[in-house]
Amino acid sequence: MTAAKVAATLLWSLQDGDQGRTPPTVTAVWHGRVYGRGAGGPVVLDARTGADMPTNPEAVPLLVNEYVGLVLDDNHLYSYPAEG
């Protein structure tokens, strides 16, 4: 068995103070979306550009798939249906 070589390229980054805000803490990544918790609450970023997605997330998922997002809040696990 041979190992495949994968080339990686940095697409974007956020530094403190960029765009007038603190970078969010990333909790999950799924299908081109980066989910995280920012200073103002839950955020979703475009994985290719780092731009805010045009959505207003209600929660910050720890795990995401095509059906559900799992959210841990105050030691309680909640599931939210996936959209989009």
C-alpha cells in the first residue's frame, strides 16, 4: 500500500482585528461551511473565502452531517435538523 501525497494551500485566515472582529472558535466543518462561536454568538463562514454565510444560525454544532447538527449546551446534547 502506498501513501498518497496531498498538496495543501492556505485559502484564508482571520487575525484578531481583521474585519473589525475577533476570529470565531471553530467547532465543526461540513460541506463548505465552517461553524463556530464568535463574540456575537454562532457564526457560519464560507470555507473557501472565510466570508460570513448569509444565514443566522441558532446554535453552534459540534458534529454535522446531511441530516442533523449536534449541539452541546450546558452538558445537554441537542439535535437540530440540517438545512441547506
